[in-house]
Amino acid sequence: MTNARSITVEATPATPWRNGGGVTRELLVWPGPADWRLRISVADIAADGPFSAFPGVRRWFTLLAGEGVALDFADQSLTLRPGDAPLGFDGAAAPGCRLIGGPVRDLNLMVRSGTGGMAAVSRGAAWSAPAGAQAGLFARVPGRWRSGDQQHTLSAHSLLWFDAPPPGGWRFEPDAPGSIESNTPALAGWWLHHIPEGLSP
């Protein structure tokens, strides 16, 4: 696992928003901060306000903690709570965000070129990175990532990332087995991937 990177949210510097409504912790950017095509971040939202616009970006959003949010798009309003499936949308949409019951923490995957995706960890089910992808796991709870005879221990709210993912089925085993419940499949963690432009099927 020489190409594995492990990044924890709490060890990542927080960047305050210009509007004062929250902070963002940038866990991973590829290939670099100035010209990123892949960005994974965690944000703490403390007040109502619009999302920043990211034209040309596909964005996935899911809640890690808090009561929930209402996102107001031009054509619809959606309510999201922890445990709901990740929401994918056009980064240029920049919906308004209203807090439900107080501050929340969320996970964001943004892809500027190529394709990507975010999928919830499911009990008993293995996950494999798509061909040509960079991929990883964001753990909401502490546990162990396993693939064959390889394993990696993760703390809560941390990212394990591979630029060249090992083949085969990946699994995530929470330290508390009850962390994955049949009615709340997104609570333990999420598989993330990005296939750079030119390699997409």
C-alpha cells in the first residue's frame, strides 16, 4: 500500500468562508490547488446562505453530522439528512442552503474533468474501483479498510486515498458493527472515485 494516503479531518486546516457562514477543510486536490480536477473536502456549515458556484464541475454532497439542510435549487427544494444517499448536481447551480435544527458537517466530492462518483458503504458488500480510476474511502466512523491481505486502520472522519487503487473487492469493517444499519446505509462511510478525462469509458 505504498501509494495509500490517509488524511484526517481534524488534522486538516480550516479555511473560513468569506461570508462567515462556515469553514472548509480541503482533504485532497488533484493534480494541485491551482488547477484541480478533483477536490474532496469537508465543510462545517454554521449559518444559512448560498453554496459557492463551481461552473464546469460535477459535485456530490452528503451530510456527516447535524439535523439536516434544505437546498433550494432554481426548480426544486430538497431536504437532506445524515443517512440519505449522496446528492449529485451541477456545481454551477449554487443552491441556497437552509439549516434544519442547527449547524451541520458535510462531505463534498467535486470533479472538473472526467467522471466520478460517491457510493455508501453497505453491510456485507464488497466494492471495486472502476478501471482507470483514482479511488478511496471516507470513513464516518472508526474501522478497518480491507482488500485481500491488505488492511488499513482509519479514525472517524478520515480519508484513505489511492492514486493507483489495489484491485479486488474492498470492504470497510467499522469498529462498532452496528454502525452499518440496514435503514441507514450511509452512516459508516463512502466509496469515492475519479476517472480522469481521457480515461472515462
